[in-house]
Amino acid sequence: MDELLKLLKDNARYEVKDLALLLNKEESEVEDQIRKLEEEKIIAGYHTIINWEKADVEICKAIIFVNCVPERERGYDRIAERIARFPEVEALSLISGKAEFILIVHGKNMHEISNFVAHKLAPTEGVNGTETMFILKQYKSNNIDFENLNDNTERQLITP
């Protein structure tokens, strides 16, 4: 199953017949495995990685550190649930270090993200501080190098 997950992580558009060939399994067996992984929420979704800059679409993203105090008997879970409900939040993780949470948020522009922080995130119960860093340019996402998508002229040096 690990091999199947790795293949789908690298290319969610593989057809079942191709996966079956790569895994040396029957198509029906691969279909059953995928269905089971989806039912168990191990496969939580399928996504397309878009280079918005090349698409000429205005989008602004930011990374936000969020400081908060854990709640008795619930820890950080209830605060995370509140924050996760905001549609602007693409990713939310509990982290170690200078803050409790790190968020990736999106909006049409910096002003929209600033309004989100000021009027939605910061006043959220349990949140007692934020630090916002705007993403100015994205060079790589999910192992996709946006700068060198079709440029194979410069190869990485491999050493034993």
C-alpha cells in the first residue's frame, strides 16, 4: 500500500491500469485499495498544483504564526477547529518553536489578508498574537520547481 500511496502522491492522475502495471497487481485489486484508502480518509483528496504567477491570476498568500494558550482538557484542538473554519485558511498545523500554530492563508491581495487577520483571526477566542509574512514569490511547491519545469540543462551533482 505504501508504494501505491507514493505513486499517487507523485501523480494523482495515474490511471488504474497504469498503477496496476507499476505495482504488478490486478486492476481490481488496485481499485479496491484506492477505494479503501479513500473510505479510511488516508487519501484525503486530490489536488492540482497551480503556478498562479504563470496563470496571470492575482492571488496573495501569507504564512501566519499564531500564538495562543491551550484550553484545559482540550489543549489546542478547539482553537484549531475555530481557525480551520475560515475559508481563507489553506493549511493549519500545530508546531513547536516561536508560536503554537502556523497557517497558510490566501486572499486576492495583501489588504484582504490584513483584513482577515485583523477582523477574523486575531479576535478569535484563544488567539493572543499573530505574525504575518506575505509570500512574495513561490519557487517550489509540493516538489514542483516552478522556475525549472522544462529546463533539464542544469543537472544536479550526485555524489556517492
